[in-house]
Amino acid sequence: MIMKILKLKVALTLFLSVIVMLGIGLQAREMSEAEMLKHLIERGYNPVEESIPSEKIYYTEGALFCTGSSEAAVANNLAAELMLKGNYEDALKKLRSSITRAPLFYPFRYNAGKSCIHLYLYPESVMHLQKAVLLVPEYWRTYIELGDLYARMGSENYAIDSFRKAVSLNRKDMSAIIRIGDIFFNRNQLEVASKYYESVLELNPRHPDGLLGKAKIMYRREKYLKALNTIKAIKEKGQYDRSLHFYHAECLYKLKEYSGAADQYEKLLSFPGDRFFLTTAVSLIRHKLDMSRRLSSVEQ
């Protein structure tokens, strides 16, 4: 009887959360992109305390880790290490097994949802990430992962809504605004994308992903030297978009600096678990690396 009541409570909570998200989405689409951008950026001027799921949980390189030596923490960290190596298949196997023993342990759900995205198991990813939202609704990164997932599924409006929700929960993290810009960049709506990138740079002129967005637009417009100079101004420290190495390499290749291009392709390949490889095959980057090395040896 108790289990039935608990299941009903979870189902009701999930139903209400979906209704709220749909309401947010409909309200957001009533505003123009310019109005919504202005609204999001105004929030950025009001710093708030970051919400985190637990003092024993921390985020690094795209996965959640735990401190401590509990069975759940150890199992999660083993899976997270596999994720960083790009071995999402084995990571998911460990996470699925762990979830049967601790279904309400938040890092299991978050990491499982992210692993499923990389394995193209989208329905399962939705299930894990939605449960993660129910467990820790204030953690903004879950909405960023949901946004990435919806973008991969082609549901770009839902992706934008999820990114906006992430901004509302943590106004210091501008990565969600960058991702909205990326959606318009991928649509080749460069003027709209530029507004999102520039708005982040207004708040932080040295923001690495804001500068990268600016460089990407220059690259798309075939201004390779300007793009390269902008990329060189980015500090490769902490959490930055690893696709920087791709655009760095591509600019150098276009400018016939093949040795430097090879170095950047090699750096990119050192991050096999990065989300960049959701849309670009590792084999393609290896091919570009080989071509750059061959051309470099010919020049010498």
C-alpha cells in the first residue's frame, strides 16, 4: 500500500513538472528572441548563490563525481571515470546495475542520462534526466543536459526552453546562453547567434565560450585569420568548449599551417568523452590529423 502511494506521488510530481515546463515554453515563445535575450541577460547582472545537489557531489569534465568511500560513491566514480575516457557503454552498464540498488541516488541518474545521450539511447536518457530533475530540481546542469538531448532529438524549441530554465536557476553560468546561440549558429542564423555570443561577452569580455562563438561566426564567414586571432586570445583553462581545438585546427589548415593544425586535432582527440564527438566522428578527426601531418611533411 505504501509503495502504491509513493508511486502515485512520484507520478503526480512528474505530471505537474511537465505541465509547468510546457507553460514556460508557451510563455517563452510568445516573446520575440530579442525580448527573451534581453530578459535573460538582465538576470545575469544579479548574481545569486549557486545551487548544488550536495556538498559531497561535484562536477568535472562533463560528469558528476562524489567524495567519500560509500558503495554508491565508489560505483559512481568508477562509471564517471569511464565517461571521461569516452567509454560510455561500460559506464552505462555500471550505472544501470547501481541504479537497481539505489534508484534515488542523483549522480547515478545524471551520469546515466548523459551516457545514454552519447549512446543515442534518447528515450532512456529522457527518463533518467527527468528523474534527476525530480530528485534535485534546483541543479541547473540537468536542464543543460536535457537541452542538449532535445537538440540532438531535433526538438530545438524544447532545447531552448531547457537552456532558459538553466539560466533562471544559475545566473552565473553563461553556458546555457551560449548553447542557445549554438542552436542558431547550426541553423546558419549567424546574426541571431552573434547576439547571444556578444551578450555573454558584454557581461564577461574574456568568457572563453563567448569568444569561441565570435570566432566560429568569423570562421563561417571565411575570415580565417580574424577567427584564429580570436581563438588564440582564449585561455584553455578549466571548463571550456573543447570544440575550440577543432576551429583552431580548421583555421590553421585553411591558412596552410598544417603542423599547427595537426597539434590541435591531436589535442581534440585527447578528449574522447567530450560532447563534440556527439556530432563529429572520431574517425573524421583522425583522418584530418593524418592529412595535416602528411601535408606538413611535404612542406618540410
